[in-house]
Amino acid sequence: MKPLTATLRLQLHSDFTLDDATPLVPYFAQLGISHLYASPILTARAGSRHGYDVVDPTRVNPELGGEAALERLVAALRQHGMGLILDTVSNHMAVGGADNPWWQSLLAWGRSSPYAEFFDIQWHSSDPLLAGQLLLPFLGSDYGVALLNGDMPLTFDAEHGRFEVAHHEHRFPICPLDYGRILGHAEDPRLQALAQHFSALHEAAEPLADAVALHRDLALVVDAGASLEGALAAFDSRTEAGFKQLHLLLERQTYRLASWRTAADDINWRRFFDINELGGLRVERAVVFEATHAKLFELIERGLVDGLRIDHIDGLADPRRYCRNLRRRVDGLLARRPLQAGVEHFPIYVEKILGADEHLHRDWLTDGTTGYEFMNQVSLLQHDPAGEAPLTELWSTVSERPAFAEEVRQARHLVLNAGLAGDCESVALALLQVARDDLMTRDLTLGAIRRALQALAEHYPVYRTYINACGRPAEDEGFFQQALADARQSLSEADWPLLEHLAQWLGGQPWRRLPPGRPRKHLRHACVRFQQLTAPTAAKAVEDTAFYRSARLLSRNDVGFEAERFSADPGWFHTQAQRRLRDFPDNLLATATHDHKRGEDCRARLAVLSERGAWLASRVEHWRELAAPLREALEDGAAPGPGDELLLWQTLLGSWPLALDLHDANALRHYAERIGGWQQKALREAKLRSSWAAPNEAYEQACAAYVNGLLLDAQNQQLRQSLHEAARQIACPGALNSLVQCLLRMTTPGVPDLYQGNEYWDLSLVDPDNRRPVDYAARRASLDASTPLAELLGHWQDGRIKQALIARLLDCRMSHPELFRGGAYLPLNVQGRHADKVLAFARLGEEQRAIVVAPRLASSLLGNATTPLIPAQNWDDTRLILPFALSPANCSGLFGGGAVSPSKELKLSTVLMEFPVNVLIDHA
């Protein structure tokens, strides 16, 4: 098998299965991919487009072709020496509905179910309505209303012999111990006899096992003609007697049905963020770990899987322990793999959002992250610091919104008091119990604890810290202290002592110092719950709220980005690369993912605006004037509001199709539909004038009419033409940024990760737009190493130039794997008139050296060029100063050009004469 040199992410679903991917393997191999990187393949909810809603982790998803299709794909990969990395979900499963057998068992049997401890449930509640019960917030209306209207009838599953309460797609099983109460209303003596047998389960030694046979008998009796009509009619809640009977039956269950609106405040089980249909798993328990990973371990042992990507690692109770356990289990399987599937090392990656100055803990024994932080690093490098002030002023003046940091704090406050209010209250109650365990703190009140907790969570600078039995790790201490200091500024002095107690409870006082017993257990529980609160709070507040409220420059609003930071210099970028080489040389390097807010080339184009802040401000003023007739005056203000309008214009500039013909009505209509889908999501995620929970139809419709009017109506041709011209002006320098971004992903320390279809330009928007079908036929047809550079440059808009660069760079990596994996990283000195517009470094190996050269912030050097190639003469006297001399006989450029002389200086006019970027390989 080839060494790990490049991955390519595929989004698998029913319309793009494992068998659909198999015939593409030769193309991926030709492109230079060493490992495919697949979205989750275990059985997910029917129709899932992403695979993260797993309902059965013991089987390969039949919608994807099942295990046989997986074997066919792996066989094709092996023919080309390629491997397979799988995305897997350890944090949660899909719940609700009727398709998760573990969840259905839990609902039927409660704490007697073998899966009762699989899900992260707080069985003990101070609410008498939830004592020993699981809140199920799946009803479309209040419980009493649904009961009165007959919206949750008692039904019978004839295939499995089970009684259930039905509500839309949901099926809530009735405990078999209560079947006697139902069957007692039947007239058929066979059913009456079964009623007695089911009632006898109360005294059975093994009621779950005994019930299996009884379910089968019940199904057979009903199939033989026994009628359940009378029994079911007795529980028809549309009648007075049935209302009472069904309610009493439901009261006996281990769950309480409730309106979906109760989830935010009353939920007593952990979800993925605030999504009711995704229930948190207790994977820290050995039995859960083994059960949820059994199929993966089997596939690894059989040699079908060669690496893992762990989704949402921060949702787990103890990420460090989980990763170390996983490493131990996987490494133990490698010796048992078939000889032809042998690997020396099995890579494990974690999906982790790193904050400013945060680094992945090395003692987790992983190979690194999935690369969001690299996206951020390249983005910062491509933003001109000179644009920060004018763009900040433009956004502030037009939108009248606060600075990004304050936007995040407000969003965190909203999340903690809305979608995650119940989770926050659970942590507060856990901390109250810790306080009650100590005579010195037992007088502290829940209200005071709640205020201090919220202030701390609102100011947390990272997704979470990793408190363990020994307290807060040294790597996390600075982040906690920063949150503590900021929280102090937002609380009254009367609450400051509470913060000191929180500092002690949340890792300042290691729980291992307490003697075994309830206080120690309470302290550990509070620490775990706190850490599982801050991560979803950050995600919902930043990615799913603030990014849609603040738009100083949208290219700085993406997953894993520090949006409040505008730019960074080459020195900082070099430092990050050297650190990655030292700590995680195989870290994935992503510039696009299935979760990105904007495609990699959309962001690269928008970054050009950082070099043209004054120009954008003048354009915005012009567009606002032209768009005045499109705005509507609603009771709650203009529609769209100025902030949403500026957000839209930036989105249009970044995503405007390169080949869009303003006279092509179908193309305009298709683009308007894409923008309309993005806009609705953006308005609801912002939660300012609309939201998912309470859509503001009047505002959304007015905003949709604005988009359609702008892009489709004849009377707005002048505005549409102006936007078209503006997008064209930044398209070429944007493409140059894209090629540089592509180059850096392939040459800096780490493993480049491509996202499906992004060999061509990626001007996509947030999902589902970034998960549209890929035209692989066109990509396969255009992958031709013999295509002249002049043709690629002359037709750069079609994307072939990007594909050619990727193929050439990956071929270079595959030819020199050790150079790019472990070769030293050396920043190079640049001198001359435009030295500030160049990034250059060398990778140094034992037998080869690579000199990497790329423009940055070079929009002005393009001038009026119609291609993303900076004219050679525009570089003037700019040159690289090398610490070693190159040999012309042993040095070759990326595309064969860039001839060098035996000197320690390289002129940019020579190195970048034929192509926008270059890599010189010197065989020392």
C-alpha cells in the first residue's frame, strides 16, 4: 500500500454509494490520491445525506450497498495501492423515529434494558414529572392537546407483535409488562390468555427474554384472525374513557412524551448540540465503547479500513482516554490483518476546533486534527492587514452591529438561555451538589452558581478544556484563567467569590484528592458536565449564530476560524508550519470540508476585498442606492435589514459563477435558487429577525423577493450588471489566491486533504450547497498532463488549471514522500521591491530539496491581466536569497520551467514566469 500522502473526502449517500465510488478509483489514483476518506458508512437513518445519524453501528449501511459494496471498493483501491479512511461517530446516535433498536429497547424497558446505560441520561430529576423517566420532546404540540386530538394513537406492529404509540414518524413502544392492560380489553380468549402471560412477566426471572416469545405468539395469534379492534378502541383518546385510559398507560412508561418546545429547558439526556433527534452516547463505558465500535474493529482487522476520523471529539466525556483506548485497541488489531493489507501505522484523526494559541494535546496519541486550523492559517496569510480598518468601519456603519467578540458573547448568552438552557441548568445543579457536599460552601445558592457559571461559559475562549482526575492540564490553564478574568468583568463584585469556587471545583481541586465516595463522584460529574456544555455552546454561538450576524469580511467566517483576527504575516505562518512538523507531521491539511460555510475558492476570492476596502465601500454605497426599490418596509424594520443586505452582497461577490451569462434566464434562475436556500438558512441561524424555532415568514419572504428581484427582474439590470462587473474584477486575483492556497496545502508539513470535486473551482455555499453532485465525467476527461500551460491559463475559468496544479503537486509528493512528510521546513528570505508580496520556504531532505514560491496580497501586481499569472516584469527586482546554491543540471520546476542559474539568488520574474506558483526540486 502507498504511504499516506493525500486524502480525498467523499460524501456517501443513497445517490452516491460505495459502488458509485468504485469506478472512480482509477481517476483518484491518477490524480495522486493515496487514501480515500469516506463519510460514515455504518447504518444511518433512511435517506441520510451525511451518515452522522447512525441507527445501527453493527452493520454497513445497506443504502450505500452494504458490506459487499465496501469490499468491492476496497478491492479496487488495493489494485492501485490505495487505502481507505473512515469517518466515525462516537458521540451520538440517531434517536426518535422507529429505526434505532437500542433506543427502542430503552424506551420499552427503561432501566431494565441492556441499553439503558448506553445513552447519557440523567435518571434522577428534581422535577416530580420526570422522576425516573426520560423526557421525549418529540410531539408537535403540547401533550394534552396531542392526546385530546388523537394525534398519538395506540397502534399494533403486526410484524413484531408490539404495541406502540404513533406520532408522525415516531413510534413509542409500550412496555410489555403493560400489555396485559391492553389485551384485557380484547374479547378473543386467545388474546385474554396472552394478557395473563404478559402480566406474569412482572414475576419472571428473565422478563426481557420471556417477552421475545410472547411477542411472537401475539403476532401469530393476530395473524390467525384474533381482533385487536376492541382493545385499541379502548385507548382511543378522542373519547372521554379512551383519553383517560391512554394517559394512564403512558404515565406507566419510563418516558414522558412532551412538546418539542420543552427540550431546551427540561431535557434530561445529552444531545448532539440542541438536536433532539441525536442522542449522546456514554462511550466512556467499556461496554458501550466495544458495542459501538465492534463493526469498525472487525473491518480494521479484516484489512478493509486503514484509518479513522473521529467526529466531534469534544462531545465525549473524556477525549484523551477515548483516543488512547482507541489507539490501543486498533494497534492490537494490526498484527491480525491479512498480509496484503499490512500497515506499519494506523492513522487516527480527530475533528477538533482549535482556538487562538490552542494546540492539540500530544498525549492523546492521535495523528492530528482534520485540518480546520490550517484553513484558518492560510486564510489569515491571504488577508491584507491594511483592509481591516476600512472594512471594520464599513460593516459597523452599515449594519450598526457590535464587534465580533461582543457578537459571540451575546450569542453565547442566547444559546445558554435558549437551546442549551436545560444543559446549563444540569451543570448548575451538579455544581450545587458539589457545594452541598462541603460545610464551607453549602450556603451557596443555585441562583448565584447559575450566574457565575453562565458568565464563565459566555467568556470561554476555546471549545473546552480537558479536566481530568489530576485537575486542569497545564496546556489548558491559560484559557481557563482568561475566561475567569473576563467573567469577573461581567459580574457584580458580590458574585466574584463564586468564580473562585468554580475555579476550585472545575479542575483546581483534583477529584482524585478526595476519598472515594459521593463527594468525589459529584465533583467528577460536575467537571464532565461543564466540559460537555462549553463545546456545544461555542459551536452554536460562533459557527451557527455569530458567523451569520457579523460580516466584516465573510472570508474570515468559517469553521475553525478566529473571525476576530483579520490577518497574519508570513513569519507567523512559518512558525505554525514548523510546529506542526514537530508535533503532528501527518496532520490533515484541509481548505474545504463538508461543513464549510463557503467553498475554498469563494473564500479566496473574498480575501481579495481585504486589498480593496475603499473600493468595496464605494460599491456598497452605489448598490444600496440602486437596491432601494427592492427593499420592503415592514413593521419591524427594512427588509432586508442593512446587515443582512451587506451579508448578501458579499455572498454574491464570492459565489458569482465564473461563466454566468446575464442573458441566460435558466442560469440566473438556478443561481437565484442557490442563493435563496443560503439566505433562508443565514437568516434563521442569525436568530435576529427569524429563526428555526420561530420563522418570521414576512421577513423571509421579503428577503427572498429581494434576491429574486435582484437576479431575475429586468428593471434591476443596472444593479445586476454592477454586481457582475465587481465579481469579475476580483475573480482573477481570487483565482490566484486559490492556486496559492492549493500550493500551500500540498507542500507545507501535513497530509493534504481534498474535498470531493474541488479539483475544479469551488464557489459553493454552506450545506446543502457544498454537497451537490460532482461531475466526475468532466474531471476524468480533463485530467491530461500534456495540456499546454498556455491553454490552461487562457481558459482558467473552467477549473482545469487548478486540477493540473493539484495533479502535478501530488505527483511531486508521491515521488518524494519523505521530503514532504519529514523534510525540515526552512523559511526563505525575500528581497526587492515586492518582497512583502511573496511567501517562500524550502523543504529539506537528505537527498532532495524543494523550494516553494507563492505570491500573497498580490492583486495589484496582476494589473489588468486576464489570467491569474502575474506578468514577469511586474516583479521588478524581487528575488529569493537561498542559504545554498542550486545546480541548474539537477533542478526542475513544477511544470518544467523556471530555469535557474548557479546562484544563491532566484529572481521571481524567472521562477514565476510561466505559472502563478512554483516548486523547484533540487536533487542535492
